[in-house]
Amino acid sequence: MASNTECTIPGSGLNPIDVSLNYLLSQVTPLTVHEEVNLSSALKRILAAPVTSTVNIPPWNNSAMDGYAIATQDLVPESETCLPVSQHIPAGHVGQPLVPGTAARIFTGAPIPKGADAVVIQEQCQREDQLIRFSVNVQPGDNIRRLGEAVTKGQEVLSQGLLLQPQHIGMAASVGTQTLSVVRRPKVAVFSTGDELVQPGEVLGEGAIYDSNRPTLQALLEAAGCEVLDFGHAVDDVDTITDLLDRASQTADLIISSGGVSVGEEDHVKPAVEKLGTLLLWKIAIKPGKPLAYGTVKGTPFFGVPGNPVALFVTFSVFIRPYILKMLSAKQTASPTYPLPLGFAWKNKGQRQEFVRVQCLTDADGKHYLINYPNQSSGVLTSVAWADGLAVIPEDSVLSAGDTVEYWPFSALL
């Protein structure tokens, strides 16, 4: 785990991505407030306490198929077996003990009657009124789900720190759980900076651009399980930004701003942060996204993401999302990556790891490969809207088509 001294002080150089990420994760204070939510509200929340089953699943021996429950001792060796049907057992009903020398019509999920030790599936039987005939070889236990074979009473079925997906909601319901204890959503204050920004729907004057960063940040944060506090847009004025940061620090668990963290004369976020707190990390060896800043504002953690929209998207995915997941005490903070071949050549002669916007395609042989968007400028949000993932290009590398890189699918990041 990196210490403060392992991260470059502002202005003195570039911090490696892995060192920076380890440092950021070491600074996280996990949220300790939990809340009970209904299963219908638990999707994408972080489980705060394990779920233990109070029942066996299945709770009794039951039929795995529609068919006929029999006692294998009634089989005629190496010959056709003929048995009368003595009862009918639908799912949700309990039959009578099996009369020796008979079969019970049974349906998937219905309890196996006492005395039966196998089920012959209906497709293997010939039914003649109240008689069945079959020649298939049947062994004890065939087509029977045993009591507790899926889950035993007292077994932990969902572990603490799990990011709850639809299958986990179903698992909780299957053991009779009605509510789940989850970690409270972090409150994240968001604002954008820049005199050039106007809001979508307003008149776009000369020299102005629409503010896409704040809506992007809000969407990324909601996808990461946060409660977003929208602090709007701040002009390029250090006192205005300082006041906004002060107000945000009073209500938020985390503050994120976009723009104003580079080295220009109109970049006022860094000095505003330093008025109220400390800047702990700045400049990372990543492309795009080098000016990412991290610090504290009156004790509240703060991220300043670059104003270029692609840099915002990349730095959020690489650094801020894992930070938030650790705030939530998630078991897994890293997103899965997959090795895939490039369908293009690429040169990265710099000292920064590059995140190229790509699509994953499938060739005629069913093999996956990556293609790149032609314009990889950090200001071209079109590249992210077009892409379905990021290709990680090592620093100081020359790659040819067919070379393998790590692919980050957006489906795993959002």
C-alpha cells in the first residue's frame, strides 16, 4: 500500500497509475451507516451483512421432471415394466405413501411420496388409461432432487460486500429473505467549472459550449450507487469556487468537480481546494486524464477531474469508481479486463499509459478483436459514445494489429 510520500507532490512529476490507485484506496474511510431495504430496492446496492438460509433447498426430496414416481424394487429386470397409476401429485401438493407395485403421476417440484426412490420421465413411458409401460433402465435416485442439495439450513448464501445483481436478489428470495441490509449510498457533491459552459437547452452563444461533464458525472455516479448532490456550475473565480467547496463539504461524503485542475491562469479549483484543505495528489501518468487531482476540503475527500469529457470518463472509470466501491466496502473494487487482439496498429511513445476508445467485433471464425475510433482526442466525446470499451496501451510501446492488450468493457465499468 502506497504512503503519502510515494505520491508526487503537486507540480513535481507524474505518478504511475498503480501507485496512484493504491494510494487513493488507502485514503478511503468506509461508510458505516447501513439500512434495510426491500428486495425490490436492493439491486446494485452493496450488501452490508451476509445472508444465511433458514431453510433447506429443496426442503424435501422432489421430482426434477414431469413423470412417474416408482420404487425401483418393482422393476422387471431386462424386460418391460408395467405399473398401474395409483395417485396424482401436482407441484404444491403432498401425495400419499406409494402403494407397492404402483406408480404415482408426479410433476416437477412435487414431493416424492414415501416408498418411491426414482422418477421415470414421462417421455420414456407409454400411458394406457391408468397403466404405464416403460423399458428404460432406472436407478435409485434418478430424476430426484435431494433435500438440501442446493442449500442447507444455516448455509451462507450471500456474502458481505457483494454488489447485488439480479441473481443475488433471486437467491435471497429463495431462502425467504424479505429485506437486505445494505450500505448507505454515499452522498457525492458535483459541480462543473468554466466561463465557457452553458446548460443544455440554453442558447449557445459565441465561444460557448454545452456542459456535458456534469450530466456525465451524475450518470456515472448513479451507476456506481451514489446519491448525487448537484451543486451546479461555477464560473472561473477562485472565491466563487471556494464558497461552493465550503458548502459542499458540509453535506457530502465526497466532492467531485470538473475542469479547472490544470496549469492555466484560469484554472482556479486547485487554489480553492488549498484554501480549505490539502491537495494530496496531482498529475498521473495516464492518457487522457493527466491533471486528475485528489485532496481534502475541510476533511471531505475531493476529486478534481479534467475538463475534457473523455479524460473525465477515463479517470472516473480508473480511479473514482474503485474509490467509491471501497467507500461502500465492496468485496471487489477492480473491474474485470479481458485480453483481446488489436485490429489496428498503435504507437504510444510517451510515458503515460493510454486508454484508447474501441469496439469489440467478431470475425468470421467467431474470434473477438478490437477496432479504434479514428479521433482519440480527449475532447471528442463521440469516441466514448461510439465505443463499447477501452483498450489499455502500455507506455512507450509500438503495437501491431494482432498484438494482445487488456480490454475494459463498459458493461463492467457501469
